[in-house]
Amino acid sequence: MATQRGALGLDAPVDLDAPSLARIYDYLLGGGHNFAADRVVADKITALVPGYGVFIRENNTFRRRAVLHMLAAGIEQFLDVGTGVFSTRPLHHLAQAGNPDAHVVYVDRDPVVVAGLNLLVEQGDARTGVVEADLRHVDEVLDHAVTARLLDLSRPVGVVAGAVLHCLPDADDPTAAVARYYERLAPGSLLAASHADGTTLGLELAAAIEDCLAEAGITLVHRSEQRFADLLGPWQPHPDGVVPVGWWRPDSLTAPRPERSLGDAVMAGRRLQVPEQV
């Protein structure tokens, strides 16, 4: 088992032979924060679906558009859960370019990802921080010292969950975790999420991708548009609803054909409470 620690600035050794979905995505995006084991699995996936990297790029552009929408809606603090490796502009650069006072907390459970994020965030940054935690452990995430320092949970928060909820199997009850964020966050909060959808691939090919990742110790569950919508629980989708990820408020009139999309995206909100009339 090959391990590495010091060069990555990690407190504990990392098994370089254990692939990570975040690093697989990084490789598919042309990034350099990946290992040989990640590349092997990525190449197997693209052999099955040559255009799989397009889905990952669409997710990245969706995250960017979603953050810009949140800024326009007045969101000033962001929680990016299951952040992964940034091969393009980091979320805090984007958010703070739009609002210099925006606060951002990154959350990921992969120590290599966390080490990379810590390199992106300047020491002593009063606006940006990193939490090593599993997004399913909602109270651990929201009660963490970094989160408590940077985010005021009595005010709306923009939660970004790009291409990560499909890593949660049904047995882990991802709907309960998503609902817990709803319960803990203030009215006016927004959730931007994207999710792998196997409808276009067909059952056999979608299962082949899931099996390929499972052999590497990685969980990925394709969910249909309706199953993804159900996973949102109490969050109320915006009027455009759950749509193919490339079709969520595209920058141009030339959006990908929905039948070719490998995933869906949504913006949902925690509605403002209206006082009862006496």
C-alpha cells in the first residue's frame, strides 16, 4: 500500500491506492490533484461512457451559476458540502468577487481534498474556512468551530451540494440529512444541488458505472429526476424545478440536449416564515 503524508501537508498517511471520487472528477476535468488509482477508475468509466467528463464540467458550471444566483438573491454566506477538488475558480473567489464580505465554509471528508482546500484558503482568513467532516453528520458540520466562527445560522445560508448527494446510498437515508440542513438553517436559505441520473444511460450502463466505482470502494447511486426531487424533502424547488444540469439557467441559448444529460440540478429554498394574522 503506497502512502503519502508530508508532501501533501497531511496529519495522517493517505492510501494512494484507494481511489476517491473527488480526485476522479479532478482528473476528468484535467486537474492535477489525483493519483494513479484515481486515473485507472476514471479511464474505466470513460471507456464505458466517453462523454462522462461533460457531466462533470456541467456540474462545475452549474455551481458557478448557482452561486451567482444566490448572490443576486442577497445570500452573503455559503456552505459548500462535499466540495471536492477545484479545477476551476474556487467558490470563495467567485462569491467574494461579487460580495467582498461573503463568508464561505468548505466541507469535505477526503483528507487530500481538505489539504488542498487549506492551501487555497489563506491562514487567518476571516471570511473563509475548511471543515473536515461528512456532510451526513449535519450537526457536526454546523456546530464545528470553523462554521460557528464564519456563519451566522440565524441568517440565510446558501448551501451548495454539487455532484455529491449521489454518493449517499438509500440505506444512509440522505433525505433525512438534507432535511436536517433545512431544520437548522434560517428561513430564506437556498440549496443548490446536482445529482447523477442514469435515465439517459439506461439501466445496464448505469449499473456498470456503479459497479465499476463499487469495485474501487466508491458509492454512486443514479437517481431519476423524480427520485432526486423526493430526496429534497422539505426544501421547496424554485419554479424551474429539477432539470437536466446543463439546462439550469444556462448562460447562453445553446444548452445541451436534455436527452444527453447524465445528471439533474435544482435550486430550492427554505421559505420565509409569514406571521400568522390574528
